[in-house]
Amino acid sequence: MEDYRSNPVRFCCEVIGMISNLVASLILMWYSPNPPMFIAYIFFLIATCFLMYGAYSRKSFGFTAMYLVYLGIDGIGFIKTML
């Protein structure tokens, strides 16, 4: 709870990001072997944006860089899914 008291916006963003990742993973699991990638990528992109904000606000270079890479990977996958 100390994390929430110190920065409630970041805490909420990180929780939303984690839940979005879980939803995307559950979509992949439930609809395997042919999941609706368009929907899964939307949740992955939402999660990446929220978690990247959390990492940036913590001044964590490593996690911010990792989420930038994830944003690129998921963005490319999302675009390829739409084409």
C-alpha cells in the first residue's frame, strides 16, 4: 500500500497494465490454436503503454527500454494483423 500512497496514478496504471496483459494471455489461451489476434494485440498495446508509464515514472531505464521494444513488437504485429 505504500506504493499506492506514494503515487496513486502510477499504481493504478501498473495494475491496469498487469490486468490487460492477463486478459490478452487469457484470450490467447482460450481461443488457441486460432486466437483473435486483433483483440489480443489491443490488450497487449494497452498494457505496454500503461506499464511503460509506470517504468518511466520510476526512472527505470531498463524497464522503460524493454516496454519500448514491446511497443514496437506489438505495434508491428497489430499492423500485420490488420493488413
